[in-house]
Amino acid sequence: MHPYIQTLLNCIDLEEKEQVNKYKLDQTHSLKQLKAEGLALHPITITRKNFGYADYPEISFRINFPPEANMFRDGVAIECFITGEEPIKGVLLQLDGKSGEFRLFAPDFPDWIEDHGVGIKLSPDTRTTGVMKKCLNELEQNKPVFKLFEAIHEPNPVKTTPVVTYTTLSFPFVNKNLNDSQQQAVQAIVENETVTIVHGPPGTGKTTTLIEAIKQLTLQGKKVAVAAPSNTAVDNIVSGLLKQQINVLRVGNTSKVNEDIFAHTPEGKLQNSKQLKEIKELKKRAEEFRRMALKYKRSFGKAEREQRNLLFKEVKNIRAEIKQLQAYNEEKLFTEAQVITGTPIGLYDSQLKKINFDVLVIDEAGQCIEPLAWCIIPLAPTLVLAGDHWQLPPTVLSNEAAIKGLNKSILETAVASLPQVYLLNTQYRMREAIAGFSSNYFYNDQLISAAHLTNAGNHIYFIDTAGAGYNEEQGNDGVSLQNTGELSIIQHLIEEHQLEPSQTAFISPYSGQALAAKELLPTGIKISTVDSFQGQEKQNVILSLVRSNDDGVIGFLKDYRRMNVAITRAKEKLFVIGDSATIGGDNFYSRFLEYVEKNGVYQTVWEFDL
């Protein structure tokens, strides 16, 4: 076995063990601790129950306060629990502020689901890790795919082949507004037969570029699979493809999609069909058996238990029949669709191996761990990776696995080895002064700003708290840090610069600071951690760095990619609040402070009337 395949398999084992250890609820891991670490939501109030996809129980809920729940991304494995009962495994369908929805892998709703004290917590995702292990173990048997794996993992890769620059474009563009770098990327995607990498820094129109490329591929009669690590990213690209009148099929978790997209899911396309009537009949039968089983409540004898188990077994059999019927009907839809989209696991679970795809596009590939990518790369002979490896990497729990490379995305790995990288070089989001530092530090001054974004006054500010005694402290959650001194400045910034709350975001690398801000800042301001805010933007952004100590310790501010995300979210004004005495000893932050002095406004906290 290739040594790096073995390394990845070891990493998955380490990650699995870390998940088991981190998520377990026992004497050493109290519920309070899990909640503090953002790994449990408790208590939840059930607002709706229904039977959803394949007749699985689905539950809508709300919580009394918006949690800092970075880890509760849609599609993660969860367990629904209450003290004294066996927890039930499921999957989080969505979480948005104070409300969410999850699906349980059980024949029915547990008796206790609406009791006081119900919660959900993250659970080891053995399903995904199992799929990744299986696919890695089979990788060497697929010669073309393994050849690509070897090319990416050459011991000392040297990029010898220059990127092709197209002087003449061989087809008319549907979108006439693409800039030169976007056109070059589109042509590369359409004409390359192996791998194309589209490097899209913040605000450079990566999605617009991909939509044009996919449209061109479909015009040539090509069949395309599109994956992205999150359902939000999948739906974003689906919306764009639908505007181009492309026949799209959206597979996987479709609980949160809007009506326009739902019409292009298997469930949406099968509405009002003969097959749906059959499925409804089966669901009725399942409901009858379920009702009979539920006559037996918590306390019953052996004979009743056996009868209840038999009835639930019948429910399980009917559910399998429904899934089979859905799979049969979906096959026809798969054949008809020009483009099939979903998360990597959503595509894998749809059993698409029989479909002959020409091209696979992985969007947001900088967020996709490598083993997950190899689960779907065999779907097509031509691969497109799009994203930005200078923004946040994938989330990995195990430090040991991260050190061995599990938190390296497929994009970061491929960019280091393969020559076919096309940089989208014009950003359309932020004023030139806001984009300038990232362009210099991360993108070798190759990222330019569109003409209409030239500076019109001051756009970037640093408020220095050095010497003010605004020290960092443990947050109320007991885990993350916060800095109340930094929060005290924000009201003054809002008034002085007349910032409209609905047009303003407050972000911080630390969840403790985000939680504290929710108590203090005016309503209407978007409050988030940096990690949760990736992919979003606002007119004005206030960034609180939090770290302030005598030892110059900056913790995970050391991951400069997190700062790249943080400082590229603002369109008009960016305010950064921090302690120069703490962060200034680090070369990255030293350079950032120098940049603000030259290109923006550098203020000390003493200039504020606090």
C-alpha cells in the first residue's frame, strides 16, 4: 500500500478515537462541559415531529438562546439524549440561530422525545469515516485515479509545466461580463482532460466562473457532477445553475432548501407522480404497524416486548422497501440530469457509479479533507478543484491527525504538486485598502481590486489597546477567551462612524467573545466567530482579536488563514481592535500594523472618551 494512503487511514482512526473521546457523556465529561465546548445543545424544545425521507422520524426544535455552535454544521452525526435513557443516533439537518432540525435513525420517535431535559450532542461520525476507509483501501485498484494520487503525492514535486494562457477563446461566453482571468479559468476547465485548479481568493467571483464553465460543458453535451463540503455551498451553486436553465438534480440533505431548489431534488421531482402514491401507501402501512407497536409503553412483559419488536421490524422492512422504490425512481432522474450536485457523502450515498460523468467539480475544495475527496474523484475522468487554500482549512479534532496532514485539504495538497492552477485575480467585494494587505501577504500582490473599488476616504482602522489593562480572561463558557475591554470600544465606533447595525458585523476568533458580544451589542448587528463567518460579507466589520497578556501569547491567532478570512469580509469599513504589545512580536501582525499605519487609520484606545 502507498505509504501516504496508510498515513491517511491512520489519521482517520485517530480522528475517530478523538471524536469518541471528546463527544462522550460520562462522569469525566459532564453535560455542562460539553455545552461549554459547543458540543451539546441542551435543553431543546420540540416544535414539530414528522416522518421525512425514507420515513425516518424528523424533529424540529428550538433553543432559548442562539448558541456558539461552530461544530453543529448541517449533516453532522448527532445523538438525541435524555438522562436515564439510551441515546438515539441521527443526523443534524440544519441549525439556524435558535431553531434547527434533525433526523433520527430509529423506527419511531422515542417515548421521551417531548419530555423536559432532552438535548442533542455531537456523535462520532462512523458512517463517514467508514466510507473514507473503504474508498482509500480500494484506491490502488483504480489505475487512473491512483495515478493522480501518486502525482499529487510525489516526494519532491516540482512544477515544471507552465499554466497555459489562451490567446484566442474557442467558444462564445454566455456571461459577457467575465474578466480575463475568469475567462482563462473557464476555458481551462472546458478544454482540460485531467485536472484544473481554480484558485479563487475572497470576492473574485469563483462561483460565477464555475457556473459559466459548467454551462459551457453542458452545451458540449458533457455530464457533470458537482460537490461541495457543505449543503449551503451546494445550494449556492445550484441557484446559479438553475438561472442558466440547466437540468440540475440536487441530491442528499434537502431539508433546508428553498422551494426553487426543492423542485430539483428527487423528492421534488417525484411529487404528484404514480411512484409517490406507492410510497404514500407504504408509509400508511408503516404508520399502522407503528401505531400498533406504540400500544406497548415503557413497562411491559416479555411477550409484549417481542410483539413490539416484531412490529418495529416490519416498519424497518417497509422503510427498506420505500428506499428501494426511491432509488429505482432516482436512477431515471440521474440519467436525465445534465448536472448532479450534492456534498461528497450525498453524492457517494446516491450510488452514482453506474452514471458516466465526464467532469467532477469540487467547489470549496479548500474545506474538503483529502480522504473525502477520494470517495468521489473516481466518478469522472476529469477533475476541477475550486477554492482558496489561504482561507480556513477543514476542521479536524485530533491534533495528532492534523500534524500528520488530515487537516490539509485536497486543494492545498494539489496546489503544491500540480501545475494547472488558474488564479482569479480581480476582487469585486472590498475597497482597495481593505484588500491590499491580503493581496500582498497571501497572494504575492497578484490580487487586484476592480476599478470601482478605489479608495474614497479611510476604510481600514486599527484601535490599539496596549497599556489600557484590557486583559484577556476566561469566558463564561469556561473554555474560550473574552475581552470585555475591547467590547467597550465598539459602541463608540458605531456612534462615531454612524454604522448602521443591519449593515455591520462583529466577529472574533474566540467564541467566548462572540457570546459576550451578544449580551452587550445593539440588536441588528450580526455577531459571529470568524470560522462561522467564512463566505459571508458586510458593509462594515468590527474584528476583536481578544488576546492581551504580558507574555505575547497569541494562541490560534497564529493561524494566519483565519485572519485572512477575518480581514476580507468588510466591503466598506474594517475596524480591528487589539493589543499591539501582545500581537506585535509576531511578524504577520507586525506587518499588518505597519500596513494600517500607511494605508488607514491607527488609533490608540486613549483617543476614545471611555
